[in-house]
Amino acid sequence: MPIQELISGPNPARDDVQQTAFTYDVVGRYICNNWQEITAAQGSGAYPFDVVVIGAGMFGAYCAEKLYRLGSASALRILLLDAGAFLLQSHIQNLPQQLGGKVGGPSYLRTRDDASGAQNVIWGMPWISNEGFPGLAYCIGGRSLFWGGWSPPLTDADLANWPNDTTAYLKSADGYPKTAEEIGTATNALTNAVNAAIPLDGITEVNEAPLAVQGMPPRSGLFAFDKYSSAPFIMDALRNDVSRNAAYGDLSRRIFLVPRVQVHRLNLTGNTVTSIDLSVEGARQLLQLASGCAVIVANGTIESTRLALESLGVGSLQFGSPRVGNLMAHLRSNITVRIKRTALGLAGPPTEVETTALILRGSTMGRRHVEHGSGH
Ligand SMILES: Cc1cc2nc3c(=O)[nH]c(=O)nc-3n(C[C@H](O)[C@H](O)[C@H](O)COP(=O)(O)OP(=O)(O)OC[C@H]3O[C@@H](n4cnc5c(N)ncnc54)[C@H](O)[C@@H]3O)c2cc1C
């Protein structure tokens, strides 16, 4: 029997936690706030928001977490908005049997949302295209809950046109090396560091700890089981805030995440964004920003570009209305190639399952590209 849509009732939820037919919404409730709570949190005695981050996906949620941690000395207040709602607390591949179901992608590629809207719970198409797309995963963590895990750093050639301070930061110890450690692509930096510090009094060996967290894949070409997504990062920041900064309730808290908020437009006064047009659960709202409030646009490449073009007028005017070029694209085609083992200098059949993964970088017609390959 199909289950019915739920309609919110007149009574407050017990313990402030809603329930569905199957679920106690504890995790969603513990990390998200609603619009009324955000309005109240800016009431008298509270500081206004210093930063609004649009999109709580791979980059927005990561960025908001960093602003929370690094902004503690100045008590930075951060508002994180996302068009989707809480879905999973971790990468789908970290969950038992990957949770199954079809939530990992849309059923088929399409050029626009059809009448039924998002596919497989969260996969929506905010734009119209002449190419089929999986679309965006409208949920906290965004596509980071589903990504494959390849994260090669940009090369010097890639960074040639980037601002000097950004390039210097990415190449510093706080840049790529630190992120690689955080997201698990550099797995044994700590072991190496501790090994370098030996001899320590009484310690004879330093090795990987027998923890039930696998930072390193068992074989080259396989992914680590503890796969990065931005969801645990932002959840940790939000819960840390509740435990440390709630002496005056929400008035003194520093970071809030509001789901089901679709940002439509950034409104300018001169060159400054002073308010944001958005919909909260489908109802239009205007979010007024305090003077000096920074806005971080992180709602996916294409949607962010739409906001930049439409609201900020950024882009080339060569063809009339503002346009941008050189967007990075992820084009995928699978090619199966069979190579004789003898051609690789390998004698006889393998004695165990052999897999590997390679990254190939190259350039053609003045454009750089990256290929990933895995083999067994
Ligand atoms: C199956 C799969 C495998 C992948 N594998 C890899 C890989 O191996 N390596 C790699 O580098 N990349 C990979 N990717 C791509 C990678 O996941 C994305 O590049 C990355 O998640 C983009 O981050 P983002 O923050 O820009 O967007 P997202 O993670 O999509 O987050 C955007 C967020 O913005 C919200 N949003 C959208 N519009 C609005 C709006 N108007 N208002 C408010 N909120 C809005 C969405 O709900 C979403 O939460 C893969 C993607 C998929 C789907």
C-alpha cells in the first residue's frame, strides 16, 4: 500500500523531535534549525551574521565548518543555507550495504526536471540543458555523499592563472597537504611524523593503529572505507557550537544550518550584497544582511554561475548579456581496454587479484585534461 504524504499537525513535536512512520528525526533536528529559529537567534542582544554560505554541499559545508573553527577568536557568526534537507550523516559507501535503494543517483539522465520533480528522493535538475545530466543532489552534504573519491591536486600549469595568494596558500602546509590528511588521501603522514620522532622513551614500534576506521584502501585502485564527505564535518561543527556556545540559547550560538532554503537572487546596493531573495519551504522571504556580511556562493558550479551572472553581473559582455567561459567540466566515458600481460612484462597468470588505478594528465589544443583509469 502506498504511504501518504505527511501533514504537519497542530501540536508541538514531543521532545522537539518530529517522527515519521519509520523514523525519529533526531539527527536532522540536532543539526538543523528552521527559519523562525534563525529570526529569533538574531533578536535583541545577538550579533548579526558575519557570513552567509549558500549551499551545504561538498564545498559550502566544508567552508562553513572552517569559518566556524578558525573564526572562534572573533566569534564569527555563520548562517549556512541549503535547498535540500538532511539525508545521510556520512558518504553512502560508509553505510551498511551502502544502504541500497536508488538514492545514489537519478534513474536516468535528463535535460530538465520533469513534472515529477526530483528523482530518487533528492536528484533535481535546476537548469535546462541540451546534454543529459544527473543533476544536483539536494541534501546536506550535496554530491559529497556520493562522489568517487578521486581528488588530484591542481598542477602548477593548472594554477598558472589563479591569484598568487590562493596558489601560495594551496601549496603551503595549510593547503593541499592538510586537506589531503583531512579527507584521507594522505593516510600515513602521522605515522611518518611519529616515526621520525623516534626514539621516544619506551616506545619500540609505531604502526597503523588497529582502529575500526580504515584510512587507507586495502589495495591500490580500491577506495578507503572511511570515505570523506562534508556531512560529518559540518555536523561536528554544529554540535560543537551547541555544546560550547549556547549559554544564552540560540542568541549566543555561532553557526546555524537551515535546510529547504532555495536562494534565488542576491540583491546589490552599489557593489555590496545587502539582501538575499529566497524561498523557505516554498514561501518567498527576504534575508536582510548586516553591513559587512560576507556571502559565499557554493551551490554547485552551474547554479553558482547563474547567481554570479544574474545577480552580480559578473562575466564578459562581448555578446550582450553577461557570459562566462572556461567552466570546468567533468565528462565521463568508460573505455575498456585489454592489454596482454606479456606486453607489460608480466609472466604467467596472476597468483592473486591484482587491481590498480592510475591518473593520467595531459593537454591537447591548449587545454589540460585529466584521465582516471583502473585495471585488474
Ligand atoms: C556519483 C558521483 C561521483 C563523483 N566522483 C568524483 C570524484 O571521484 N572526484 C571528484 O573530484 N568529483 C567527483 N564527483 C563530483 C563532486 O561530487 C562535485 O564536484 C562536488 O560535490 C561539487 O561540490 P559543490 O559544493 O560545488 O556542489 P554540491 O556538492 O552538489 O553541493 C551543492 C549544494 O547546494 C545546494 N543548492 C543548490 N542550489 C541551491 C540554491 N539555489 N539555494 C540553496 N542551496 C542550493 C544543493 O542542495 C547542494 O547541497 C562525483 C559526483 C558524483 C555524483
